[in-house]
Amino acid sequence: MAAKTTTRRPGAAKRPGGGTNAKRSAAAGTEERAQRRAERQSLQRAARRPRADAADRDDAGGRLFVSALARGLEVLGAFRAGDRALGNQELAERTGLPKPTISRMTHTLIQIGYLTYEARSATYQLGARALALSYAALANLDVRKAALPIMTKLAEDSQLHVGLGTRERLMMLNIESCESDALIGLRLPPGSRVPIATTSLGKAYLATIDDGERHALLAELRQHHGADWPKIEKSIAKSMREISRGGFCVSTGEWRKDINAVGAAIVPPNGGPVYALSFGGPAYLVSQQQLVEQHGPALARAARAISAALGG
């Protein structure tokens, strides 16, 4: 019996290493894109308010709770710094509301001037009335008025970013930022959001609020972060000890591996919401030793000065 032979098409032979390197490069690019997508989804979930059923709403607000108003405000709250325009799909993902509800809310908000509609791209932007409301809120915020001159001097002296924030669900919302004139630095404009659990801004806030609020917030954060929570919880406990000891906490590469920062809390002496300050920049410009020995104490002094100014 004749031996069976096979023939290989020209060019079918594999070149050593070439295909493997290309596959590795493609796999690395795919993994990086997946990580960026996971981070975006995590931020969206943290900023989304859990939908409540009728019983929950009755417990929270009873008959005075206006569900339609709450949904409309959820739609407005979905817009963040850097968002030029959002479509129905993005609004549904960020709010957790169904698309038919989004359509009704956006139609109403357009009619009263809080949104505008771009027909060509089928997207929405914040309208003039929403902008006027946000500017009025900032202009009348006492902590911003008290903090701005102190933050400006701190940024100029250090050539680092200084941010002022308050809690928004599981995020910290920047309500004021002071940038240095350095060519390279951290840029977080007003309106941007950062996580509570992994930033110096958020951990300073967590360390300072009352026990009841902290307990409830930690329970939400535990559910949100899942398997990462044990490591994050240890970091929060460490930050609480740092705040108690020196008035500031340190975060090195926790939120972003290339960012180092310190945080301190602002507590109005006459009561009111707690705010937080952050102070930091690229890790290669700001070492942990500098944070502990120089920038942390300076930020703690600034936070105390702002707190005192709020007392009259």
C-alpha cells in the first residue's frame, strides 16, 4: 500500500516567534481595554442611586416623596464633568432607569429648559436652567468662599493640585480645584468625581463623619467593592488612625498607581456637612516621605484654618 502523503500550501509554515509576539501584543491590548472598561463601569455603578420600590419610598419619605421628581433629578445627576452630551442608552446605564422612563424625563426636562436636544446625534446636554442652578449653588457655598484663598496659596507654594470635595453617593464630588502652573500635574476640575474608598479625599471624609453615617456607608462600599473589600477596608482603618494622630491621611497609588496624595477633613464648628481637602500629584514628583513630613501637615493646617473661618 502506498504511503499517504500530505502537501502544505505555500506560506503555511509558521515563522518562529512572529505569530506568538503578535498574539501577546493583541492580548495585552485587549486586557488593557477590558481594565479601562471595568473602571468606567465601576464609577457608573458607584454614582448610580439604587432604585427603591414602593415600600422603600414609603419608609424614606412617605406620601411626600414625589417619584417623578426624583427620577428627573436622577437624569440631571447623570451628567458629569467632561460629558459633552449623553444619549438615552448612557442615561439609562448611569441612572438604572428604563429607557421609556428616560424618554419621558428627558422630554419634560427639555420643555422646561434643564436639557437641550441635539437632533443630529440624538443626544442631550445640560440646558441653561441647569447651569444657572449649579452656578448659584457654587456661588452661595460658604465653604468654597472660605477655602478658595487658602487653597490657592497652597497650590502656588507647592506646585501641586489642591481639591475640595464632598460626598455624592459612593463618590467624592470636587466642588473646587486649584491647579499649580506646573506643566505636569494632577488635573481634577470642579464637577469631577473620584471614589470614596481609595482616595485620600474620600478616606479623610470617612474618618471624620459620625459613627452612624460611617457604618451605613461602609456597608454600601463593602457591597460595591466585593472581593477587593478586605484590602480596601484595611487601608481605610489605617487612614482613620492617621487622621486621629496627625489630622491627615496618606494615599500612595491606591486610586491610580501613578498618583500620591494626602487628605484632610473640614468640619464646620457650628454643624453642617463635612468636606474634605486633597493635596497631591504624580508619584515621581511627590514621594511618600514628602507627603508625611511636608504636605500632610500643611494640608491639616489649611483644613483647620478653613474650619475656623466657617465658624465666623
